Amino acid sequence: MPELSIIIVSYNNAQLLEDCIASIKASMPIGTAPEVIVVDNNSADNTVAMLQNKFPEVKLILNKDNKGFAAANNQGIRIAQGEYVMLLNNDTVIINDALSKMITYLREHPKIGLLGPRLLNGDRSVQAQGSMLGPHFWNSKIPVETKFLRGAVFLTSKKVLDQVGLLDENFFFYNEDIDFCWRINKAGLKVVYYPLAEVIHFGGKTDWRRQWLGLKSTLYLWQKYLLKRNTRIQEYRNI
């Protein structure tokens, strides 16, 4: 059984995905290899052909339609064999030995339910995370416990997923990361920012469809935590 399973949801952008998987392979020590699972949401470009030709070892799930980010990740989680599970955006590049560092740190700190690295922009500047109104923990040079991490790179374990459950598939796109971090905290586990590991995250362009999906998921998030469960507004703002 692999120590680590990496799940990547793809929707077009074959070149980004190729660079992402190549960086995974380059980052691992010789003789070790994570299980890489790509869940493709019906890409219309050459994504599938690229994977089959260049990375035949990758486990590929082909959806006949776009099932959304949370649902597609859950498909990968269900077949993952690793003790640890990483949810990785396709627009990322692993730097150096970031994966090994994160696994080692998570293994040494069993109270952590979710670990995220320092995210860098394409120009290698530090990418903001969490709430812009809260502490700017992303500038820290040491691990920091927080309420919320950006979902570009999430490292957790099968044990934690069994405890808190999979991603909420009512989030088609956006805010599933806030919800998952919230549930990790509610389970009495820690969400930790780990700046000693670095990953480049290019980020996507915000078109009108993404904005609309983001609005819908934000409304659902508020309904789930503020309206139905009477969660204190101040507690939510501290994420």
C-alpha cells in the first residue's frame, strides 16, 4: 500500500496538469512513488490523451459530465489506498521535497487533522490564505494553527476522513475548503499552516460562471452554518 495518495481533479488545462504531475514525480525520493489519482470532469481538450501517453501509471477516473470539485475529489478519496491523502489542485507545482516534509510533520503530530503548505504565486511571492481580516499567518516562518486554509493543497489522513467525512458535495465549486476546515476544528483536531513546505499555486481566472458558482456556494455555506445551526457570527468571522 502506498504511504500517500494524491487526488487531482482536472477540467481542461492539460499543460498545467502535466506540469503538476511531473513536479510530483520529481519531488519524491528515488524508489518511492505516491498513488496519483486524476478525476477528470469531462475535459474537452487533450487532457486524457496526455495522461495516457505520458503518465500511464496514474489512476484515471473519467466522468461523463462535470460533477464539480467536491464530488470529484470524493470519487478519488473512495478508491485511494494511501494512509495519507492529499487533495491537490491541477494548477500547482510541488517545490523540492515538500511532500516528504508534510508527511513527516503530519505523522509526528497526531493532533493535526489537516496540513497545508506555504502557497507561492508564479513569481514566488507568498500567496495570502484565510481571512484577509484576520491575522496574516501566511507570512509566518514557523507552523501556525489556524481556522482555515486555502484548498489548493490539503494533506490529511484516511483516519481523519473516516472521522469527519468526505467533502460536502452541495458545494459544486468554492467554499468546500472552508467547510472542511470547519469540520476538522469541530472534531477537535487542528488545522495547521506549514510554511517549511512550499507549493506554487497559479490560480484560475475568475470569469462570470466562477463568480456565480462562488456566490451560490457562499449562500449555501451561510445557510448551513449561520441559519440552520445558529452558529455565532463572530465565531465564523474568525475563520
